[in-house]
Amino acid sequence: MTARDLVGYRAVVTGASAGIGAGIAARLRAAGADVMSISRSGVAGDGAHGMAADLSDPTQLDDVVDRALTELGGLDILVNNAGLAEWRELDEIDRDYFDQLMALNVWAPLRLSQLARPALAESTNASITMIGSLDGTRPSPGAAVYGATKAGLAAITTTLAKELAGDDIRVNQVNPGLIETPMAADAVAHVSESGRRINLVGRVGQPDEIAGLVHYLVSPSGRFVNAAQMLVDGGALAMGPFDDLT
């Protein structure tokens, strides 16, 4: 990758007002891309277009791609980052909670990919990047629904990579571990207070460490990567359940 290897690229990043999404949008802008940042607040960083949209609302969801194309004039990159992380144990799960997570974490990225396909098919280096989670592979207690949404997203990623290959649209997924973001603030605080070593690196991750990988995947350097599930967790998954007892 070079510092400005995305000049001329047009990108949509969802959930981009804070945390991982804001880090990705900033990284792509710094590389020269014209970025549309989607969030409920519509907040965008310097040099980015901002669009306010609640992706759990079907009407707003279906309007996002057309509005983005009007401002960007085309599309090369779609980063499906928006999502809801809320843990509930079995007895606290109800249908409204289940439907809310499924709508934002599964249906929204699938629908946006569907709507963006015609525009992406016109690009010379089109890509869709899903932001999943370690919980899709090794869910924490209370993450039955959240983990299921991210595991479902992984299935979508693999399927779309196959279905969209004929349009030369690459589809990959990045699965972060615990990252220091506003949404994960309580979990980060708990880890800090407990002093527990949760991964081999010995710390939580930073948004830019996810953004750097996304940059690679959507850039010309990442053209040979497709249908990949890329784990960025500091080695959390590699730690066995009894490692801290030895």
C-alpha cells in the first residue's frame, strides 16, 4: 500500500460516527478516497460527506445507496460496519431484542450489498468489507444473539464472494476482538479493572488497527484477497481455556 493509493475511489462506510467506523472512514480519506460516512447522527470527519440514516429503519436503509451515489457519482468500496452489540443472557432474550439485532447486524449489510451491486459492478476494483466479531466464532456468555448475527454475517460474506465474483466484486470480513470504542467501553473497563490477560498481546485493540486492515483489503494491494475471514484479536482466540492455569 502507498499513502495515497485510494485516490479516485468512492467509499461508503456505515456506523462511521465513532469507534471502528470513524477510524475506517478517516483511514480511507487519508488514502485519498471520497468517503460517505453513514450514521444515525450524520456526523462525518473532515473531508467526508455525512449522511444521517437509521439502518434499522427499512425505508431509510433502502434510500442510502441512491443518496450516496448522488453525492459520490459512483461506488468502489462498501464497508458494512454499523451494528449493535448488546449482551443478554437466555432468560432476558425476547423477540424484539432478537429482531433488532438481526435487522441491523444481518439484514442491513445484506441489503446494502444488494443495492450497491450494480454500482460496484462498474468499478475496476470493487470490494465489500463486512465488520464481524470474534464473538461470531467464540461467543461470550450473554452473546447468543449477537454471536449468531456475526456468525450469520460470515455466511453471507462467503456466499456473496461467490455470487459476486462474476462482477469482479470482492467480499471479505474482518473480525475484531475487543477494541477500545464507545460501544465496548464497559467491557474494556471490566478487563482493565480485573487485570485479566484476555489475549496474547496483553491489551485491547485500537480502531486504527482495524482500519489498517480494511485499507489493505479495499486497496489495489488487496486484489488477491476474496472470501477471507480475517481475525484481528490480539491472539485472543489462540489462548486456550486452561492457558492461564499453567
